[in-house]
Amino acid sequence: MESKVKQDSQEEIDLLEVFKTVWEGRKIVAKFLIVFGLIGLFIAVFSAKEYTAYTTLVPQTSDSKVGGSLGGLAAIAGINLGGGGTESIPPTLYPKIAQSVTFQRDLLNTRLKLSNVEKIVTYQEYYDKHTKFNLLKTIKEYTIGLPGKIITFIKSDNEGITEVGNDSIYRITKNESILFNKIQEQLVIDNNKKDGFVKISFSMPEALAAAQMTKKAQAILQEAITNFKIEKAEQELNFIQQRYNEVKLDFENKQAALASYKDRNQGLITSRSQSYLRRIESDYNLAFNLYSELSKQLETQKIKVKENTPVFTVIEPVSVPVEKSKPKRILIIVVWGILGVFVGIAIVFFRKWIKKIREKL
């Protein structure tokens, strides 16, 4: 019990010593607080403004059994819809789609209406020609980002090209690479696994441009997912459509030949003519059966394409943001002020430690 009281007393003495040290160095702490506060004020004032637009959607997929409620109606018409579904892209892979070259190139070509530009410009033209000078950004580029700029300058002779041959092998230019990195910073696709919705957001220096880019990103993403989902079904549909067109033409030719022969030979009753008539009727019946079967398959495949097309329910449509998302000026100043206080306290204790070492020596 006595040792515990002694320990508590020792801790109290240590805390008093800490407070005493901080109080003695309060001028140093105040100086660092002021300096870091001014740095935070500078960053807060000269940071570029950003507006963030959002949209929330829920991916809806069809039932695994193709045809769904249409199965009974199709059965009456003699069409067998079968079962099984096609593969689909899980929402967890949506951010990966947004990082693809084709996706980002489509975003580069998004047409934007800006407040300070009379004509409509693309996203790429905006950042190449119409972005305003930003002091803080320039300081960062030529201090922290200077090594990266040197490396980029050294490698600048190796310019990329758009596409190599017909193999869909893409290479990007240095300017595209810079803009792609910017897009990846501005575009956020958040997949909420628990509630099953996907949130898309895009940040831009102008509110209307942010909304336009969000809308475009949503449209490109939905198109990419839809194309992947129905690609196989559409390939099968195109194959059946080609075969159907060939069989239909053959059936119509045989139908015309049978009708023409009957019109020309109405009075003939010879065995030879009857035998020839049965043969062309047999060819006609075979062509008709094949034509009828392919007609059913064609309608079946059209229904499959429709059933496998994913539907996206938009819960929160895109709207033009009213308030800035960045910079949060008060928060920046407070954070830098707190950082200044901690640095000041650290300097006070460091100086005291150095002083003790000198006294011992």
C-alpha cells in the first residue's frame, strides 16, 4: 500500500515537471503555433477550390432462369427459353473498369460547359488550355514534385502512341498519363457491399463541370457493364440471325418454285410429274421446318439479350453541388496549429534534454 502511494506521488511529480517544462517554454510553443498557423492559413487561402458531385445507383440483374415470367407465354408460342444466365461483372470490380485506358479516354473527351469559357470544351482541353494559375500547386510542383518533373523531362523523348495495329494494344502519351492520374484522384467509385449500392463521385474546380463528369462516368460505366453482360448473347444472336436470313431466302426460293410448278402443271397427272411434285414439296416442307425452327430460336435469343441486359436503379441522381468540398479552410488552419503546438513542445523537451547532457559533460 505504501509503495502504491509512493508510485502515485512519483507520477504526480513527473506530470508537474512536464507541465512546468512546457510552461517555461511557452514562448517557443507560441512561436511555433503562430508559424504553423500562418502556414496553414497560406495553404487554406491558396488551395484550389473543388466541388464534388455524387450519384448513387443499385445494379439490378435478371433472374438466373432466362425468360422469367415470359416463359409461359414463350412456351405457348413453341419457344423454349431454357435456363441459366450469363456472367456479369461484380460491383467490386467497378473501380478497376474506371482505371482502364478506354474508360479514361472517354472521360477525356467529355464536353464541359464552363463559366469562364464561352464555347464548350472537353475535359482534356480544359486542363490543357483553361486552368487557372495556382500558386500553391506551382510551389508543390517545383519543391516536392521536382524529382518527378526531372524524371519526366529525361523520359520525354519516348512519346506514346494511341494504338498499335489492330491488336487493341494501347499506349498513352505523357500528357494523357498526367490527366489519367488526375482523373483517378477526382473519380471515386464506392461499392457499399452491405446495402448493395454503388456511389460515384467526381471532383472539379467548377460545380457544373463536376456534375457533368459524374454523369458521364456513370454512363460509361453502365455501358461497359452492359456490353460485357450481353456480349455472348449478342454474338449468338448475330449467328442465328445470319443463319435465319440464309434459310429464309432458301425457303422463299423453294416456295416460289413449288407455286410456279403447280401453276404450270395443273392438268398433268403422269407418274413422272407427280413424282417430281412430291420431291419439290418434300424440299419445301424441309425448308419450311428449318425456317420455322430458326424463327423460334431467333425470338428466343432476342428475349435472352433483353433478359440479360442489366438495369441500374438510380437512387440519387446527379445534381450540381452548391457548396465546396475542398478546401476546408478552418480545419486546415486548426490542424496546422495543433501540429505547431506539438512541434513546439517537442523542441522545448529536446532543448531541455540537450541542456542536461551538457551539464553532465
